[in-house]
Amino acid sequence: MAHLTDMEHLFKRRSKWVNGPLIIGAGPSGLAVAACLRDHSVPFVILERTDCIASLWQKRTYDRLKLHLPKQFCQLPKMPFPSYFPEYPTKSQFIHYMESYAKHFDINPQFNVTVQCAKYDDTCGMWRVRAINGDKKKPVEVEYICQWLVVATGENAECFVPETEGMKEYKGSVIHAAEYKSGEVYQGKQVLVVGCGNSGMELCLDLCHHNAYPTMVVRDSVHVLPREILGISTFAISVAMMRWLPIQVVDKILVSLARVMLGDLESYGIKRPKLGPLELKDREGKTPVLDIGTLGKIKTGEIKVVPGIQRFAHHGVHLVDGRVVDANAVILATGYRSNVPSWLKGNDFFTKDGFPKVPFPNGWKGKCGLYAVGFTKRGLAGASHDAVCIAQDISRIWRQETKQDKHTKACHRRCISET
């Protein structure tokens, strides 16, 4: 009993009724839903586990980052980027846009609130969301009770670190790309970058610019495309072609143009997948790399390319082809994962990997008032599509219910009294 008493004193439990939907996550996806709900005059509450909006951009991105796609494909609903922004806005410009977006739509998230568990209560027909509110020294457990739950934690909630033999024995520094800011601290060092996506490619380029010596691990095949063709965004060209041509035809055109402009990359250790870049993105969510200069450094030998890692050693890394790479530091550009399965309980809407089972464009709505935004594997454009759909659906129900003279408060009180 003493243990239970201590636990009871650890948290000050209380309940909150949410008038409108509860949005989990204040990244671009959560902000987009909130803005669209505001446009429909539907109240909401938005929870964010960190102390700022767009925390991925503010806390877990490198300094040289820019949007990989033109700004017109990355703007959120109801508010375009400023006209004076460049075609590919910088990290600081995108953060400024996000902050202006939140201010414009009067979006005020509750920060430092970490959701522990969310489950639908069949008894009262409401969602019960347990969260820890406050700092680690004086945590307060709060249960939010709501009719609609919007999951906006996104595809990149948690860093993914693959288990590799011997990593604990390695004597150099090992960080995830989320911790990388600049190559300045790696000047003159041998750095192994694990991963060949857009982040891995850009980190290698940044390391070169700071006089480091990067080696990039390319374990799987990957599509590399020029960011622009004849001064026009490759993505914009593909979108335009998709309106008239089948995806397989567009892929063949893109790959042919890439070969002409970039040359044969296989001789440098980069193999293309059998599926075309757009079809691969559609099926498996694997984004093609848009080259902004990394290939040039690979061709001159400033960036070395090696195959997969077999195991780590004290001062280096053993590769699958038998070679050993000496490295002062390792940067894991191994991506991120959804964390939804760790806290959303008792639903069959999400897969074990934390993505909606129904593919885009219909994966935004579940059962019992459950919604998902930002899980389309189609970037900010996909999140914007979902946000508009979600807000329209909730506002339709909201208008119907607010027109009626309902007497449902008793049920709501019952839900709260049970906590």
C-alpha cells in the first residue's frame, strides 16, 4: 500500500473535457488541421510534447537544410509562402513560415504535454487520452476526454537506429542525423555516413564543404534524380506528366533524363531499383534523392561510396565486402519511424508500423471519430490534403450537432466522474 500511496502523490490527476477535436502533434500536419478547423469555426485543443511548434524542423535538422521541393508544393492550406521567399526556402524561412502560420490562425498548442495512452471508451462513446503535463520534476497526469481524436504525430516521430553488431564497442562518436547541425566540428576527420537518402546525401555534401572526409554507406538501390531539368523542378515536371501519362511511362522518361544528365551511377556504387522512382514511392514510400551537388563530389572521389555494414569494431567498421573502413565518427542517416503504436491502443486503423492501413488518398479517417494526418508518405502536400478532408468532415458533424438542442452533458459528466 505504501508503494501505491507514493505513486498517487507523484501525479496530481485531473480530467479535461475537450470542446471539439483533440489534435496530437503541433508539427506542420497538426497546424494544418487546426487552421482548417479554425476556418470552419470549430474549436479544438492541440497537444505538443516539446516546447515549440514544428519541433522536427527546429530541433532535429541540420543548418544547411532547404526544402527539397519547390515552395508551391510545400505550403499548408489557407496560407501560401511569402512571395519573396526563394523557390526552395531555407530551414529558418520554413520555421518562420510555420510560426507566422500559427499566429495567423491563432493556434496556441499546449506545450510539454506527452501523450501516454489514448483509447476509445465504448461505454460513453468518447476518447480518453492520458497525458503527462509539465516538467519531469513536477509531472501532472491529465486525462483529456474528447469526441474526435486527430493523430498528427507524423511519420518522423522517433529516430530509427538499426541494431548493428559491435556498435557499443566502437570508440568513435555515433550520432543520429537528428543531432547533426554542421560539418564544422568534423573538419579533418574521417566520417562514415550510414544512409543514402536525401539527408545522407546532403550531410556528405556539407561535410565536404567543411573539409571533412565522408564515406557514405549505400546498402540498397536508390533512385537519384537531378533536382531540376532545364531549370524546371523535376518534381513539377513529373506532376505535370502524371496528368496525361501512366506512372510507368513517366518513370521511364525520368530515368532516361537522369541517365543523360547524371551519367551511369552504378560504376560509383549506386544502383537503381527495378521499379521506377514514382512507382516505388507510391508502393513503398521510398523517396527518390534529388541531387544538389553530392554526385559531383562522389565522381571526384571527395565522397567515397561503400556497401552495407557487417559489424562495428573498436576504431572502424567492417563492410559486407570484407573491407574495413577507418572512421573517427559515424552519423546515422537512417531515418525516422512513427510512434503511434506505443500510445494509441485498441484500434485496427493503424498497422504495427504506425501507418493507416488504408492507402492515400483515403487513409485520413478511421472509426469512432479517429483521424490521421501526415502519414501519406507524400510530404506536406499529402498532409495538406488530409487536413482539408478532416476539417470538412468534423465541421459537418459539428454543424449538425450544434444545431440540435441536445442533452448529452450527463454522459460527459459520467465519463469525467469515472477518472
